[in-house]
Amino acid sequence: MTIFPTLKRLPAVALLLTAATAMAAAPAGAPIRIGMIDGMSGAFANAGEAVQRNIQFSIDLINAKGGVKLPDGMHPLQLTVFDNKLGVEDSLVQFRQLTDQRIPFMIEGNSSAVAAALIDAVNKHNQREPQQRVLFLNYSAVDPALTNEKCSFWHFRFDANADMRMQALTEVIKGDTNAKRVYLIGQDYSFGRQVAKAAREQLAQKRPDIVIAGEELHPIGKIKDFAPYIAKIRSSGADTVVTGNWGNDLTLLVKAARDAGFKAKFYTFYANGLGAPAAIGDAGVGTVRAVAEWHPNAGAGMRDSPSDAFYQAFRKRYPLAKDDYVHMRMHVMIDMLAKAIETAKSTDAIAVARALEGAHYRNAFHEATMRAADHQLIQPLYVSVMQKLDGGGIRFDNEGSGYGFKTERYVPAAQTALPTTCKMQRVER
């Protein structure tokens, strides 16, 4: 399946930029609805807004080409957003609203705790309401348990899980001879605890000489000043910091490090957006790293780069610097969903789930496979290091900050895959 098949030819940029903004004739069929449950208000609203932009961009690309083909004709995709304020109870309330509106596809990702609760809710709903089943597509909730002991036939994850991301980061730390003392800091919930666990276990295996200088879990979304945490990290003698923090918790953490003149290397999951590059500034050049399935400079060195064309199309649609945060996995998710609906010739949850299992995605610069055993997407990962736009060997910066990221390590899809303990209860009808 290809989302941008024309990218392999010379006019790729022009064609993609046109597709992203073109107003095609509206598909005649009733819309296929997708309900997004995420935090659109509160401390992490910027993360929810970034997701909405990415999802809407992908939907618009598909609709501009006529929509999704079903036996009765073409149907547009339509996004409805439900604000859960990033709380579990609010999420369950919003899920009930989603099912009341008979929306067949639910997407969520900016909290593993929320995702775990929603998996349980979907399992129960689908058993209770077999004529109104819901399929759960997860774009960012990366607790490994979600595709291991909590795996579900109704849940598909399109992001690398925390262990997979940590495996990529620790491969880089493994080769960093200056890394002697590592400090682990994260948010105090299931995801943050799993990141710390993965870091401890993987570093012990790959670099047994490294000392864990300290470990800290802080309340999620509640810390306004991370200066005391940075002081504690500095006093530990750490030369390296590993964190899964995201949103304002990451931005404020790295800003406190910059303000304190703390020079340790930061290995992060999410330092490439949502204000973090500007907050880090010069202090991050050559020292701050992020891991992701793609980044804006991933196409460096590629002639007439399709990756560049994709990024430029997004930036044309969302030209404000604050809106510059692109998640490739969300575009993969929407394209794979559309293709699975067409393959199933239906929006029925069981039929679409079966079409997604084992499905292969490929465009001109990215490739992925949905593992049938646990519904975990297997795709490449990039570890990238922060550089200045001016003289840093990169073409694009992040959020107009003057700083971007350059590939340091590319990890092929096959090397990101980890074993699963999933014992999925499959649904036949």
C-alpha cells in the first residue's frame, strides 16, 4: 500500500503539495467516522493539538483523492475530537459519547494509563454490543504491556513501544565511551516506570560498567519548576540523563538544565518538538538525542527526497512555527486504516481488524508491518542528535527554533522488533 505513490518521480514535491491542499469533489457516500480521544485542554493540550493536526492532514490527503472505496462507492473520512483532559475517568466518559454516536474507529495515544483503561472498555463494549463494535488504533501510548499481557484483538499500536525505543537509545549509549554515570528521570505513571525499568535492564546488559547514579519519578503535569530536580541530578555526578518525559514536563526539564548550565547528555523519547528544541538552545547541540520512527531530516542525502516532500507538504498546510511537529506513525495509521477498510470491503470491526493483521505499509521513504501476533507495528527507528540549522549539516529546523535533528543511528525495522508475550483471545465473528 502506498500513501504517496508519485513520490518516486521527479515532480514529487509539486504533486504532494497539490494533494495536501487540493479540493477534490466530495465523495458521495456517508462519512466513515474516526473518534479521537485525547487531552485538548490542560497542561498537555499542545500535544493533543499536534495529534489533531497530523490526523486531519492525513485524512485530508485521502479525501482529496476521493476518500475510501466501499462496494457502494467512495466515502470520506471524518474526524471527531473528544477532550479527555488526559484523565482516565474523563476518557471513559468520552468513550461512552463516542459509542453513543456509533463511531466505529477510536484513536488515542497520549497516555498509556488512558490506553489501558480504554482497552478494557472496548473489550467489554464489544462483547456487550456485537452489532456496534469499536476498533482501537493507538498512535502513541507505548507501555509494552498494551501489546503483551494486556493485548487485545481490538487494539492496534502504531508506535514503537517503550522497550523498542529504549533499545535504540541504549545502542547509542553503548558506544558512548564518555557515558559513565546515568540518571533516570520520568513521569510517575505506568509509562514512566516502564521507561526506567527498560533503561536499567538494557544498560545492565549492554554496558554493565555504567553506574545508575540516581532515579526519579515525578508527578505528571504538575511540576512547574524542575530546578530542584536538575540540582539533584548534578549532585549525583551524572554525565548522562535518560528520560521518557513528554509535553511540558520535558520542555520544563530541559529548560531548567539549560538555565542551570548543566552539560550532561540527554537521551530522550521526545526532545524534537513541543517547545523542547527552543528551550534547550545551544546547550543541546551535539548532546541531546531523540528517538522516533522518522524526523524531518531523515531524507538527507536522498535525491529529490520524498521525505522532504512529505515534510514540506505538512509545513505548507500548517505554516505556523508552533504547529511544526510531524508524527509519521499517525500518517501510517490513517493510511493503513483506509486500506484495511477497502480490503475488508466494510467498516465492520472484525473484518477491518483481520485486514490490518499482517498488513504491510510502504511508501517512497518508509516501510512497516503490523505484526499479527500482538498488533504491534514493526517499523524502523532513528536516533537523531540536535544540531544548529546554521552549519549543523541539516536542512530543516524544528518549530522555527534554529535547531533541528540529524540522524545518528538508523535502526532497520527487523532490528527494532522484540519478542511478545501476548496470548490474544481471537474473535471469529
